[in-house]
Amino acid sequence: MTSPIVSNNGKPCEIIAHRGSSAIAPENTLAAIEQAITDGADRIELDVQQLADGTLIIFHDETLKRVVGVDEEIGNLSWSEARSFDVGQWFSPQFKGRMIPLLADVLERTAGRVALNLELKTNGYETDLATQVAQTIQDFGLGSACVITSFKKPWIEYLKETFSELELGLISTTPLPLEELEGLRAVSLLVDTLTPAALEQYQRRGLKVWTWTVDDGAIAHHWRQQGIDGIITNQPAQLRKTLQSLH
């Protein structure tokens, strides 16, 4: 078991793998997830989308262009279509043949092994994404081991009212007013706009504060010294090693 990273306020500082260990394996694949667990990530951030037939998958972009080379909107596909695409070859020939994972398969594989941060992603075709993700998490009994986050405040507000037992958070490129975060567990903020004052204000209200995306050891160390609750990184193993070497 890896030793925890502790912030200067004495609280744990989670190392959160961004789309898995995405600097070593193709993002949002089972390979990246397994690598993140091997790398000692405390939590894995993954992107959840809904296909045209309602299937819940782990995938970031709205189209297949970047990782497959096909100019096709992911949300317009059925599972039988989406599963046929290779999402590993673009990263390295070593990962040729990797397919888009199902949310259910990921939850089954990670349950009891690592905590998750599931980001709800819009693709323009989703119908009941938030509800289906919430129900799936409940079916797996994950509880506090899984936090649902999104840039889309209405989805999080809906889940707060309808699935009050779930752990929820908002993502933002800039600090948010405290009233928008009432009843949430976490807020995930772009590192370039996060300030020590905002961090202190949120933590005083009982919120966990995560920042993204940080691969630079000096920046991560700075925020660890400030008392950050979690750092989202593409390189969890390297970042942990760096932080353990700095005091």
C-alpha cells in the first residue's frame, strides 16, 4: 500500500489520476485505470457519456476525431457501433485493440480497489445521463467511494435533490460563489485560477477542494503546502514520488 500524501494542515492530499494514468496509457481505458491503481492513485477521474441507445460509457470527447481519427459524434452511436472502435492505437501500438469501456465494467473492476471521480459529460445526445449514472452507482453500493462531478450545475442540482445520499461536486475554471456549492462535497478548480483565499473559504464550509490538471511537481508542492485536498494529474506515480521527496 502506498503511503498517503499529507498536506500542511495535516489532512490527506489525494493524488487523483486524470482519466487514469493518462501519461502512460490511453486515457479513459481499462489500461489507464489499471495503471493508475498500480501507480498508487488515491482516486481516478473518469468521463462518463451516454450513447444514443442509453448505454453509459467512459469517454471524454464529443467526437472520435482525436483518439480514433474518425469525424463521428460519439453520442450519435449505439453501443454496438461504439465498441468497434480502437481507442488505444492512437496513443501507442502497444495498446492497439483497446475499446471504449462501459461504466458498469469500470465500476465492477474498481470497486473496493480505488475511489472514483466520475465527471458527467455532455455530448448533445444524452437524455437521462445524470439519473442513469446515479442509479448505476447506487446499484454498485459505492457510496463515498465515488463522487459525481460536472461543469453543468443543473445536473448536479438535480442529483442533489433527487439522490441526496450521493457525493457530488462542481467543476469550474474559476472560483464559484459559496451559495452555488451548498450541500456539495467537493469543488474542482482549474489550478491557474485557484487562490489560497478561495481554498480557505471553501474548506471552512466543509468542502473538499481539488485542482486540475497538475503535472508540475513544484506547483503540486505549493498547493500541498496550502492544504489542498486533492491534485488531479496525468502522472500520479511521478507526482507522488516528487511530493514524497519534498517537505
